[in-house]
Amino acid sequence: MADRIEMLPPKKKRTKGLTKEDLLILDKNDLVERILQLEAHNHQLKNKLSKNLENGRNSDSVTRENRKFDFAKCHYRRVLLHILYFGWDYQGFVVQEDTTQTVEHHLFYALRKSCLIESREKSQYNRCGRTDKGVSAFGQVISITLRSNHESSEQTLPDSLSSELPYCKILNRLLPKDIRAVAWMPIPEDKPEFSARFNCNKRKYKYYFPKSSLDVCAMRTACGYLIGSHDFRHLCKMDVGNNVTEFRREIFTADIVPVDENDRDCATSMYQLVIEGSSFLWHQIRCIMAVLVLVGQGQEPPSVVKELLDVDKYPRKPQYTMALHVPLNLFHCSYDIDDWFYDKEELKNVIAQLQNDWTIHNVKSTMIKDCVTNLEGILDSVVEKIPTEYLDTSMTKDRVMAHTNCLIQGVKPRTYIPLFERETCPSLKERIEYYAKKRRLDETE
């Protein structure tokens, strides 16, 4: 009888996908083998995906290179752009080498990305105000040459504005939400060298602050001494290192006014320093505001401003800290031309965006104010329970008035030292001599 051949069980086919029940009946070795297979397959897929992505990037770069924008075929026009921004989270307006968090960086990114300019160097760019870290602007203006829909001969036609490229709309799609293009204005053909900086007739700044316990009348009196042409070397930060040695500037107007005429008598009523001049020095507004706060607090008489402007009597600036940067706003820049073009729909978009921002900030402000009001009530009840004989001057029912303490930077001293009794900074003459000597030493090295 022929030997019986023992039939082996058929080899299990590996399915592409196993159910939970299938996995539960597998032994340990089968599970390990399955895991190894999956890991190998996963590694293979990753390599393939990486290769496809690399090929795709190369293909995209080739496509972009082939489709490179030809600026030589474009028309151009000189314009002014009205830019609004909240500078609280930025390191200043002007581009810097060590950070991208400047308004100008984002502005030029949007200009290049939209192909409105080929490069900054070719755009004939100029700015009106050089705002510092944390400073905002409602009315910043730049002059620049942008790509146009029309050749130069058509740019003076009546309908050339409405049919022009929607500059503000294009930029606002690319800019951060706290930087907005508001309007644009064509620069007349007979003024090709018109500059946002050098052709500005007047700059207006606003500095916002709560009334708290400040003596607004005294502050307004002090503002009066600012008006006119004066040497403001003691009310700015002297930048002699950058060859700034002339500190005479003309102030046209300076006043303290309520933001809302119907809300002017409460501690939380908001006021503003409104100051206009032809141009301003480095940190000039913040130094002025620091002194005005001292006047409002009763620490200095209003005449201290007049004394600080007398550089013959006081050749050295007394040491004091500047006011906080957050409340400062470059609000308006004035020019001989004033034919701004507004896109109605885009303007509505900007307003809607700011209304949303206002809602969030005002909700937070109202919440904090409500907490303060309740805590003040608790403080009153605590003070009422203290026997009269144990009360001292620090335990009165007067409200805490610390609203403006944060406006003056630095540590507040326990005992106030009048400005003209403080240590002084080097005089202008001493600074010039120092930098002249430093340059001579640098040249010999």
C-alpha cells in the first residue's frame, strides 16, 4: 500500500487589513511578525512621501521661476499710503536686523508678496514718522512707487482712481490684523520728489491716560509753556551719538483734553495730551508726558516746564524716567495735498475689524473695572470695622488712586526728590566732546 502522504495545512494568506477578532487569535510570534511588517511598510511610505514632496517642491520652484513676475512690463505711479497700526506687540515701525517683529517688515512683505513693488531699493520709499517700540499710529504715512493699472498719461484722468489697483484691499489681505492700509493718494506728476517725511507740514501725537487724581488744570497750564520754538534737549533723549546736536523744535499746539466731553470728572475718565509740531525729537513726547504727570500729581509746579526749557540756566538735564510707550499714538500727518482716495467697502472692513478688537479690549477693561469697584467696597467695609483710635493716614476711606502709577516707568521712590535737586546727565557740550574723543580713538585703532 502506497505510503499515505500527509497533507500540510494551506498557508494563511496575509490580508491587507485584519480585524480585531483576527488579531486576538494570533499567537505572540505572529503578532510580532505583523508589527515588524507594518513598521517596514510605514518606513517605506515615509520615504516615498518625502521623495514626492521634494519633487513637488522642485517642480513648484521651477514653475515659479518660469512664471517670474516681469516688472519691466508694468506701469508705475507715486503714491502716499495712510497706514494704521497698533504697535503694542511690535519692536517699532522701522525694520531691524535682529527681529521680524516690526511694522515695516510686515508692510514690505505684503508689498513684495503682492508684486506691488519689485524691491524696497527700487520703490523710492520714505516714511513720515519713525515710531519706537510699542508706539501706535492712526495716521502714519509713507511715500512709495507702486505698480499701476494705468500708464503715466492715463493716471491724471478722472476715473483713474476708481479703476486703479485696490491697493488697500490687496495689502490688508496680507498684513497682520493690527496693521491696516486705510487710504492712498496719488502724488502729482509735477512733484516727483514728494516725500512723506520731508514734505510733512505738521505731525500730531496723542497720549492717552486716565484722570485718576491728577490736577488736569495744572497740567494744562504746564502745556502752555511748550508752545513756540524752544530748545527741548531736557525734554527728550539726546541722540548725540547719531550726530543730532540741534534740539530746537517748534510746537504749534499742546493741550490736555478729555477723550469724551461727557465723561471728564471720574477717576476713570480718559484724557489725552494732544500736541502738534513740525517735527519731534527722540522720545520727546514721552519725556514731556513724564513731566506733565509729575505736575498733575502735585510733585512739581507747572512752571517746571518753563525751567526745563531754559538751557542757559540749567545746562544739564535732571535725571527722570520717561512715560510709558503704550498710550502714545502718531495720530495725523499733514501735507499741502489732501486728495485721499478711500475704498468704501475696504474702509467698512477696517472699521468692522477695529470694532471687534474694541469689543474684546473693552470687555476686559469693564471686567477689571467691575472687580476694582467691588474690591473698593470691601476695603471701605474693612476700614469701617477698625476702631478710630487705631486708624492712621494709610487707613482712610479715600479711594486708592494708583491708575497713573504705571505711566511713569521705573521704581517709585518712597520720598519724592524735586527735579532740580536730582543728579544730572552730562550737558550737550560734554556729550559732543565725549563722542568726538571716541571717534578719534576709533579712527586710530
